[in-house]
Amino acid sequence: MTQAGAKANPFAMAQAQLDKAAGYLKLDPAAYAILREPQRELHVSIPVRMDSGEMKVFKGFRVQYNDARGPVKGGIRFHPEETIDTVKALAAWMTWKCSVVNIPLGGSKGGVICNPKEMSAGELERLSRGYVDAVWKILGPEIDIPAPDVYTTPQVMAWMMDEYSKIKGYPVPGMITGKPIPIGGSLGRGDATARGGVYCIREAAKHLNMDLCNATVAIQGYGNAGSWAAILMKEMMGSNIVAASDSKGGIFSPGGLDPHAVLEHKAKTSSVVGFPGAEPVSNEELLELDVDILLPSALEGVITGANAGRVTAKIVGELANGPTTPEADEVLYKNGVFVIPDFLCNAGGVTVSYFEWVQNVGGYYWDVEDVHQRLDRKMTAAFNDVLKAAQDYKVNMRVAAYIVAVGRVVEAMKLRGWC
């Protein structure tokens, strides 16, 4: 059990979640052994010359979890507290995420231990190119396709794609996704994670006979996914955004917040804190507000066994990766909170990344309405597949999502003769 206040090991969380699903699927020992650990794990040292002239060596990782269903796919994080256990967990979740939305990809993840907020653009470019120099042999459109993640951007993807193309000697836009539009990026990628989550929330509300018009929403983490979720929930569903937060704190306004105005305030001040007319609220307090929908959109392990009993939202949509510990899952399910698990709720990002890869490989690019319609179909089908499994097996949505996703990966492994 995770002790109150202790930081859960993300890979142990991922394994515990898999273990629960494995019991329902009655996996044979070989399949179970394969799925509990990554297929490949690469640790690299990346020398970067800083603006001061000093040479600094950064530690980086790339984990390829399972490629039974196709080339692996997963983001690259630049974070000062990055760990191999986090990267392994995220690679596992990417495997299940690609499977649950039924796209023909496996899962991977990468990371570099660094603080990009303290680095110049030149230093970030040299680090980005250095990462590719270190891991390029296991990347490529048919092998492993990276994407942006925490503190990496379309510009970082552009530098990485350019470096890989230089090494190969010809342009390879399909080796990475999340690129700027002029060099092979897909329309609709910017809001894809949030939009996919909103489609899932819409389907959950139908299932619960809940009216989203004027439903109250609290969002922990007002980055890309959180801010877009606020905008789309208000504009598409008519919901009322009453709270938002970032790493510096949060704001609460029972009468509602204008998501665009909050985003403009954050752009000017670097935080939502101090937004005019709103009350201050801590990140911890935000999770326990009396709202209809809670969207944890920041980092891992924020809803724990210690605070889950005080979460009163009817729907928790996990736009972050791993925000809920296994202990918290049990409490939320017992209390009737409908949790849309991370690797379903936030799979819109990887789905549109897959669309980008398809467009790169095919050399034909779609309009944004086509991207939105295709995403809606994928997310709606995935939600309903998971909901059916939850009803058939009488389990929560997370276990059901694992049953669907792991079952598809195991089927591919068996067809390949791995187990």
C-alpha cells in the first residue's frame, strides 16, 4: 500500500494495474512475463555545450515497451525529475493507449533529465539534436515514432526531425509527430488530447444521463491539455469552468471562469494565480471541490488513497498520465465516481499523432474537419468498447480498459508466436 503523502512509484502502479486485468484475462505465464517488463530499455549520456562554454552531460532514456501490434510510439519528456521508472510506466501506458483506441502501434517513451526552463533556445536545440544522435538507431517511421510530451514542443520535434534526416541523408518527416504544420505536422494536433477527452466525457455523460450544459468543471493543470479542455468543455458542451490550477496554485470562481481570459492571464504572468475576480485555491483543495467533473491534467499520483474519499465529482476524466493510484481507484469506484482512465481519456493526442504519421507516410494531408471527425469516431468507439467490458466483467473503467487493451496486445503476440 502507498503511504499517505508518499510518492507512488509509477512503474509499480502500471504493473499493479496490469496485474488486476491479467487475472480477468487468465493470461498464460509467458504472455504475463512479457507484458510486465519493457522489451527494450536504452540509457544514454548526452554531452551538450552550454552557452557559457561549459560542456554538460545529460542523462537520457528511451523505452520501447511492446511492438506486437506495430511500430512503437511515445513522447519525449524534458524534466528535472525524470526517472527511468516514470519512463517505463509511460511506455507501458502508451502500449495500452494505442491498443485501446485500436491503432496499429505499440508503446514507447523517452526522457531527458534537465530543466528546460533554465536553458536558452540554443541549449535546447543542442540537447534535442544530441538526444537524436544518441538514440537514432532505434528510431524511425517503421520502428519508433517519438512525439512531444512534458516541456517539449513542436519546435523541439522540428529540430529532432531535422537531425534524424541529416543522419539518414534525406527528409524523414514520418520519424516523429507533433511537428509544426509547415514541415509535416497535422491540423488538429494542438487540441487533440483535450478534444479526445471531451468526446469521452460526452459519452460518459450519455451513459450517466447527465446534462453537460452548465455542469461544473474543475481542471488541475492549465497547460496545453487542461486549457484546451476548459475551452472545449465550455464551447462544445456549454459547461461551466469554475476552477483551474497550475504548478504555482489555483483559482476558484463559483460563477464561472472565461477559459480564454484565464489563458491570456497565464501567458502574461506565467500562472493562473491572481486571475481577477477569482478566489485562491490550492491544487490539493481543487481536487476536492464540489463539482460535476474533475479533470486532473498535470502529473502522476495526485489522487491517492489519502484524498480519494474526499473527491465528490461525478466524472473524473484523466487527461494526465497516471494521476490516480490503485488505492484511490478502489475508493472512487466504491463511492460511485465514474473515472475515465488516462490511457483512454487522453488518447486523442496519440490518435492524431497516428493520423499525422499516416499523412506523412502517405504524402496526403487532411483538412481539420476530417481530423476531428476521424478522432470522434475513434474515441467514441474506444469508449464504448471499454464501457461494454466494464459492464460484462462488472469492473471499473480502468480495469475494463486494461482488459480491452491487453487482450488485443496478447492476441497480436499469440498470432506472432511469441507465447
